[in-house]
Amino acid sequence: MKQLSYVLALVFLAAVGVSDPAVAQETPNYVNHNSTSGIPDYDIMYKKRLWRRMDLKEKQNRSFFAFNNEITKIIIEAVNAGVLFPYKNDSLLTRMSKEEFLENLKMPAYGGDQLTDEEKAMGFTEDDAWGADDGWGDDSGWGDEPADQTADASATPAAAGADYFFPSDVEVLEIMEDWVFDKRRSRLFYDIQSITLILPAAKFPETGLQRQVATFKYKDLEELFRSMPEEAIWFNPQNSAEHKNLADAFLLRLFSARLIKVANPEDSYIADIYNTSPKEGLIASQRIEQELLELEHELWEY
């Protein structure tokens, strides 16, 4: 009787297009391999992709940019050590070489003659430098106190004579994240996908354009931060006993980052869509933030 039942089952499976019972299993559900939340597709009720600009000089973000513990310093040192891999853009498909990464951190070379005709007539040459003996005595310091020769990490690279920008010069992060509503747990998740290091336009007065240094998988960054509990800290200025790991700081949304783009067919930034004035773009960004809050609140009514 059991053999007859098995034969009938095979006949039924063949009729519906399945030749082997082992194939009649549920196919595995896809999970975004760049996600840190691990929400499978069948649990996602609603999703939007967002881009945010995080100014590390902003007061709320200074804890991510504490002196000698800058988040950019940790990332750059990890790339130099070979434990973190950069990518060329936020598609996270093409890796960037270490040489290209360092090239993007290199300061622009201002070649050519830097002296005016009047300065040449006065006897100055290109070899003259601040601090040299120009006939007025050694002005390396005041009085009998020796000059402090220690390079300040927060100083500008030009003042320190460096060929590369300091980590403290990388003042902007661009965050790409998914705004995901999990219907199984009935709650919203901000699932960060990537973080891009950006040198602001103020560092390039000749062009006035910002420079993207590299993009990193946030999943890799989170693993890096967790492996550095003593170095990768979010500095708590109110209570030194409550410093947090950078991964926890992102998880708790302790940063301030303005919305600059929502996924759209033209891949346009909000400022490009509302290009009447920068003020209109900022107002539109705030309005979209409020719409997302309302959508989260009323999502179950749709």
C-alpha cells in the first residue's frame, strides 16, 4: 500500500511539472548581502533607498570626529593596513586599489611660479620659506621658549607640508541606506548599506568641487568598529563612562545627516529637482523627512 501511495505521488508531481520530490521544496528567500539587519524579502512590506550627507564638523557629529579618534582616521588606517577594502562608488561592485585610494587623498599640486614680479625684484626666490633666517633673526619661537615642532592632526596639510590630506580634512560622509518596514516585526529599520568619504569643496578653491575619496560597505565597517572597542569610539562629552562603539552609535542614530537624495528614475539629487534656490532644496529635504515619518505612522492603513 505504501509503494502504491509513493507511485501515485510521483504521478501527481510529474503532472504538475516536478519530477523529484526533493525539488518540491521551498526555494531559499533572498536576503541583501550588504544588509546588516538580515531582513528577507518576504518580510519587507515597504522600502525606500535614501542618501544622506553627514557633516562631521556639525556639533551633533563631533563625537564621531573626536581628536585623534576621528572615524575617518580609523577607516584610512584600516585601508593602509590592508584590513578594509574601498570601492569606487556606492554600487559596491568594483573595488578600488590602494594606490587609487591614496591618489584620491593626495593634495593638489600647485605648480608654477608662485612669486609676483615685485617679490622677485625684492630678492625673494621660490626656495624661501616661512621660518628661515631673513635677516631679522630666528623667528622660530618667541623669547627663550623652543618652538613646538609637533604636527597637529587637526591642522591643515599645507601648514604641515604634507603631500596627503589629513584624516581630519575628510569632513563629510555620504550615507546610503534603505528605509525598510518589516511586516513580521511591525517596525521600521534604517539599514545602512554604504558610507562614502568626501573631501569638501573648500579644500579645492581652484575648482570649487568636492572629491569622493572612496566608498565602503557598511557591513565591513561595522565589523571593523566592533573589532576595535578601545579605538573606534563615539565620544560622549557629557559622561566619559558612557563612550560607545561607533557601530552602536550608528545603530542608535546618534548622528545628524541631512537627506540629499531619494531613489528616483533620473537619479537626481533633491537640490537638482528643486533647483530654484538652495533654500528651496533644504525645505524640500525637510518636507520629505516629514512625509517619511507620516508614512511610517500610517503604513498599516494602506
